[in-house]
Amino acid sequence: MDSLEARLRDTGQEHLIDALARLDGPARTRLEAQLNALDLPQVHRLVQQLVHAENALPYADLEPPDVINVPASTAELARDRQARAVGEDLLADDRVAAVLVAGGQGTRLGFDGPKGALPFGAVSGRTLFTHHAAKIDAIRTRYGCGVPWYVMTSPQNDEATRAIFAADDWFGLDPESVRIFVQGTMPAVDRVTGRILLEAPDHIALSPDGHGGLFPALRRHGVLDEMRERGITTMFTFQVDNPLARVARPEFLGHHAGAHAEMSSIVVRKRDPTEPVGIVARSRGTTVLVEYSDLPDEFAQARDTSGDLRFWAGSIAEHAIELSLAERVTEDRAGLPFRKAVKRVPYLDDRGVPVTPETPNAVKFESFIFDALPLARNVVSVEVVRGEEFSPIKNANGNDSPATARRDLNREYGRWLDAAGVTVPRDAAGDPTVDIEIDPRYALDADQLAERIPPGFLIDGPLFLDAARGNGGRTAPT
Ligand code: UTP
């Protein structure tokens, strides 16, 4: 095999030869080991395709997809009830696993720690992990099933995530029913030159290989085999930063199973043409998901004759995936394609001075779960109501922030309370004037809340309906 130096030269990474020359002893050995572990020809190919070439729309002849819409008619309501029964059977038969992707770095949010540890609860201050864990627990209780919970971390947050789960006593779940596994990494490169960035003199900048890194990680850690042994057939995958995620929603699972789909996606109507969510579309007979950054403006802005967005089906990154598809995707070493994510990555400049960029300076190579869609034998897209199921926490302020997530949870819980006959104090715009939280273990949905809430329940301040306490589930705000 060629020397490391020759391979670095052949792949356009000569600056790392200089970086090695500046080191000796263990520091040099560390950097050499890191560089030897890289697939340099692959990085070179990706730099040519994704850094030095124009972004091209990866799909031709885009058309809007077929979508199972939010039920509006009696027939559609009956259709959904039937799907729900099918999904409930899948859950009760222990065929579903919940898979959380939590390996991201949350650079836009700028939170110090795994995003799942963000204390977003308006009244309780509870974290996203706590909230998701409570949903898993509530599903297990409701359907008398196991629903194993798999949590993907990255090398950057794995240790911290494990420590949080252990310190919080696995959020009351049996530790045997939760498995944490770590995804792979890829080097980050300069967005103009394509040069691999150094994070420290003896360390290149590595970042998680995208949520599509789920597939190789599932294979590498033996999770696919474990699922097969357990009799799991379907994974429900979701993201850590959407507190409204209806984990393993039976209607969705039922539509997926009823169509013998290998992969299905939940969609909402896009807020506006520029909302940063991928859209589900059809391309030459195949269902695809086009990332917002790849969607040309003419498609993003296109409207139909009624004035609605033509490509309205925004993905909320929740999917049902058959184990068979995950096994097929990972049989081939090539796996899913890598795409580019332009992000801020701190680095050392040529003089070895640390730089913390203010604007995105780097390209990260990431693969995306949704790129498995074109490989799936059948695909279903199911529309849900945005306010009921989607309010992601991406930014520190403004749209898609902790503040908007709290607002949307207050609105959603407010609607549940309305339906249960409880008077919710509201402002002129109709928004609740108190913060409301409902522990999923207290009520997983509006129907359960209506069954459980004591008659004559009054809201006299911030409300946290918590299954673990008495007093009609009410706890004093903390
Ligand atoms: P995002 O694409 O929003 O990225 O992740 P992020 O890392 O959380 O935030 P930014 O872009 O740096 O601000 C969507 C979901 O995919 C997971 C995240 O943890 C989140 O649940 N993810 C993302 C991974 O698990 N691994 C990755 O490599 C990237």
C-alpha cells in the first residue's frame, strides 16, 4: 500500500503532511492513526462531487406524491379507525421498535450537551429525553407490549447521553429495554478548498455521519440481528428535537402495514415555501424525499390551480421502516449516498490558530434516513395535523425554537383539555394564558385525558398533569 504521505498527496490533502511534520511522539502517532482510519479516496470523491461541483437537484421530473390525507369524511375516519386497529395489533404483538436518532450536534440551538437533555418543559423543566421516555412507557402500558427503545448517539455525545440515562435511572424504564448505540463519523472539510479541517494539532475535525448513519450503525452494533431475534418487523424512527412526536402512532403504523410498505413517512403541510423541511415527491415512479437545500426555488414556490403549494408535503422525519429494508440497505458496503451539509465547524488555521467561525465554513458529509425511500418496495406517505405532531426545536430563538415548541404544546394540550370539558384560560388570540404540560403517562392523547381528568377540574395557574402524583395528577409548578 502507498505511504500515508502519498495517499494524502493523491487525494488533495497535502496540508495534512505539513500538519504531521509539525508533530512528533504520541501526538504524531495519534494523527497518523486517525488519518490511516479514513477512507481517503472516498473523501476525495465526495469533495469532487459535493464541494467542487454545483448543487444539482438529485431527482428528475418531480411530481407531487400520493398522500393519505388527514381524515375529513366519514369514510376517511372509518379508514383511519381500521388503520389504527392494525397498528395497535402490531404494537400488542411486540413487532415494533422505537428508534430515536439523537446523534446530532445541535449547532443551531447552541445548547451545551446532548439536545435530548434540553430542559424544555414549560412547567416541569423536564428534558426532551424524559418526555420521549414517558411516551414509550405509556405506549407499553396501553398496549401491554415491550416496544424496545433504541437510541442512536454519536461519539460527540455518547458518553454524556449514557451518563444522563444512568443518572435519571433510565427514566423509570427497565434498562434492559433501552439500548444506546453510537453512529459513525466523517471528516469535515473546508467549504471552499475541500481540505480536511484540523480541530487540534493532532486531531482532525470529525462529525457524525448524518442520521442515515443509523443503518450502518444498526448493522455494526448487531441491532438488526437483535431485532430479528426479538421478532421485531418494523422500526418507528423519530428525532430527538420534536417534543410533539407521536411515537409509534398506531394509525400511521396501520397505514404502513396495510399497504405492505417497506418504508413510510409522516408529512405535514409546509408552513411556507421556504420552511426548512424536506418534501416528499415522486420522481419517475419512485417516491423520494428532496432536502430543502436541494429543492430549486421554482419547485418550492410552485402553486396549483387552487393557489396551494404544489409540493406541500413536508417531512417531519418520522418513518416506519421494515427490518427487511434496513437489512438490504446495509448488505452493500456503499450504503446510502452522502450529501453535503454546510455548517459552522471550529478549526485551526494554517498557522495553528484556533478559529471559531461566525458563519458556515465547512462541509460535513452526511447520509440521510430518507434516502432509503427509493430503495423501498412500497412507500406510503401519511399526512398529520402539524399543530398536533410537529414543533421541532432547531434554533435558540425565533421559528422552531424552545419558545415556539412550548407555545405549540400549550395549544395542543389546551385543545385536549377543551375536549375534556375543562375551561382553559385564553387570550384574545385564543392561546392559553397559562403554561400546560401533560405527562404522557397521565394521558397519551385527548381521549385518555377525557377519561382520566376528574370532573370539575379547574385550572388556576401553570399546570403539569403528572401521572406520578396524586391530586388529580396536578403538581404545583416548580
Ligand atoms: P438535524 O439535522 O436538525 O441536526 O438533526 P442537529 O445536529 O440536531 O442540529 P444542527 O443542524 O447541528 O443545528 C435532526 C435529527 O437527526 C439527528 C439529530 O440528533 C436530530 O434528532 N442526527 C442528526 C443524528 O442522529 N445524527 C446526525 O449525524 C445528524
